[in-house]
Amino acid sequence: MNNFVTKKNNLLLVSYGCLKIDAVLIISFMILFPNAKINIGLNITERRPDGYHNLETIFYPINIKDALEVVASEELAFTSSGLDIPGRVEDNLCIKGYHLLKKDYPNLPPVKIHLHKNIPIGAGLGGGSADAAFFIKLMNQQFKLGLSIDDMTNYARKLGADCAFFIENKPVFAFEKGDEFETIRLDLSKYKIVLVMPDVHVSTAEAFGGIKPAMPKDSLLELITEPITEWRKFIKNDFENTIFKNHVEIRGVKASLYEAGAIYASMSGSGASVFGIFEHTPDLGFLETDNEVFYDV
């Protein structure tokens, strides 16, 4: 697999294909590759007084990645390539992360941030949260801030409910707002995970609009220890009932994954992506016309 370096916006961009690279350091350049996650099960348990919801879910990291680069600069700047990122630059979580660190480290120099966006947006994959968490880790490395794992986790938690997960980036049982964790032993490396992204946008308001919070009979912390062949019977995503009614194409993707032989399939987070876990890499060519398909993630 070839990898090459190009210049754009005076920043170094790396095309890494399927290479599994954790970090590249070239002189004053630091590049990290934030990865996505999937939710295995998602139970909305109660509405909180602060307007958020308590939940329980399993976060599992997958190998769909963005590329994030930071370079010391004369002024704070943010540029991007790849997928279009909606919203104002000042609302980007990496920019917010910089200002959060700057409050406690006033001598922190301005930086130029470049994000090559590859993780689908609005997919329930936590791409924006991953970028923010990896930005904190990158700043800690590049400017030798001396932050501990707990320190970085606390900063990330202030940026978003699932940002904190990406600091340690390992399988966890998540609860409260999705920002408290218990490490679990879960290794799906012998299986093939395929992710399908329909051309559909699901808003957070739509996802939560049909939710009636309730405590599950059995916690995901217990159910995830069952054989994967049993997950289909017991592990569910509360968002699917509403989203599948409103978006039949997402429901159709899940059904197609089971028809193609998936051991377990589910929508991730509040959608719109759907993943399937297979014993062998399936041929999903029939889904590629109307959807983006990521194999062996």
C-alpha cells in the first residue's frame, strides 16, 4: 500500500490508505488519526434534570479514521479537506478544545489545525468527538503539557458526552451521559465488521423525539458477556424503533445485513449508519449503489 505526502494550505497531509498508523511526527508537524466507534446496544434509561439523558451502551473502536494535523503558527486557524464539515469554524470541537486548554495554559502558542475528514458525519460514529479527543492528546504530546489520562479525560468530557471515550479508546461499558466508563473484555478481531452508511441524515432531535426512557430488564454490562450468536435476541438500540419508522432505507440496510449472513447487526448510536458483524467478509455489492460501504473496519 503506497502512502504519499502532499502540500495544501501550507499543511502536511498524509494519505494513509488502510495503513494502521497511530502518529506521524515530522519536525514540528504532528499528525494523529482519530478513529470512529460503534455502539453495541443502546438503552436510554432516564431523562436528567439538566435536559440530557442517562443511557447505557457499549463503545467499541473501529478502523475508520480521519487525519488530524497541528502545526505551531502565528495565529489560530482551522482548515479541512475531505468530507464537508457543517457549521461555523468557531463551533468546531477542536477549536473549542484549544480554547479550553488555553484557559489553563495561557502560554500555549496559537496553532494551525488541519482536519482531513473521512469518518461519515451524522452517522452515530462519534467522528467529531474523536477529533476533539485526539486533538487534546496531540496538543499534550506536541507541547509537553504533562497531562495525565485522567486530566485529558476531564477536558474531553467538557466538550461532549462521548469525547472522553476516545482518550483511552478501548472497549467500555458507558453509562450516565455516556461519559462514565467501565472497561470490559471484548475482542471482535476474529470477526469481520462491515459498516453501511445510507444517504440519510438523522437529527438528534428526531432521534430523541420518540424515546420513552426506561430501565432495561438486564444491563448491557451483563448481556455483552453472552455469546455473540445470542446478541440478536437481547441487545437492542432504543433509537431504532423511531428511526426505522421514519427512514425505511435504514431499516432495509439492517435487514439486508442479516440476509447477507451477519451474526449481529445494529444501527450505531442515533444513526444513520448500520453495522454488521460477520464470520467472513461478505459481498455487499448490492448495497454499494445507494450506500457507502466500509469493509473490515
